[in-house]
Amino acid sequence: HRIIRTGDSHRLVEWCKATQPQTVDPLMETLFKAYFEDARDLSRREELVACAAACGLDGEAAGKALDSDAFQREVDAKATGWSRQGVRGVPFFVVHPASGNG
């Protein structure tokens, strides 16, 4: 069993949402496949850049975003919100929201 830090993966997804929102789903699928099926270490920048490029995103731009602190506040705010709701790890799936919205 391995545990990796996923903060940069989350920042990559936030960057994708801001730059090419139509590519978020393919990026998420690529990240999940890379981690769960291919056992790739998504705490490594080069793996994240490769996942971005595999989805048609600009790998160089993705790398620059990862090298900066871009989207860190957004990721931290979301993590705090989820933590307040009892989430302690990822992935986390909400099957039936308690809010009654679904």
C-alpha cells in the first residue's frame, strides 16, 4: 500500500478548469488510470505533466503551473471545506448528498 501527496494533482485539475474546462473529465480519467491501473507516482511533477499532455493539454504550460504556487489557495480552501464535512482522504465519492440536491 502506498500513500502519495495529491496536492499537485489537485492544483493541476484546478489549472485545467481555469484554462481548458472542457478537458477536466479526460484529465481526471487519465489521473485515475495512471494511479490506480498503471501504479504511476502522481506526486512526481513529470508524471503529472505527462498526464496533462496525454489529454491534449499543453505539457509545458502545465509544468509551469505546477512549478508555481498557482491554484494553491483554491485547493487549500476546498480541502478545508471537505475536511469540515468529515473527508479524510482521496478519492472520496459522494453517492447521495445529504443536502437534498440530488
